[in-house]
Amino acid sequence: MGAWGFFAHAGQICMASGRHLVHASVADEYTALLAQHADALAVSDPTAEEVAVGPLIDGGQRDNVHRVVS
């Protein structure tokens, strides 16, 4: 469920998960499984049926991603 909330609509809707609150005892496993799921997502033209994640909506969103990831 966490992956769906994070990656649905490329994470660019008002209901997207911004944070995942995970108990410390399972955090490493959760992170590994979430990363594995993310690696398997097809990224490209969102109108293609097999694509799960399209491009960011604009430069502002791109800048926000860079701020969060950096």
C-alpha cells in the first residue's frame, strides 16, 4: 500500500504519500522492498499502458524533488 500511495500518478496528486512512517524494527526491510518495487516500475510516456510513472509535471516539481533527494 505504501508504494501505491507514493507512486500513483507519479506522486503528483494531493493524496500522494509524502512520508512513510515505519517502525524501526522493520524499517530496513521496508526500505529495501520499496526500493525493489520502485526499480521495477516502467518510467516513460504515461499514455502507454505498461508505463507506471510518467514525467514530473513542471520545473517547480523537478526542483522540489531535487531538494528532497539531495
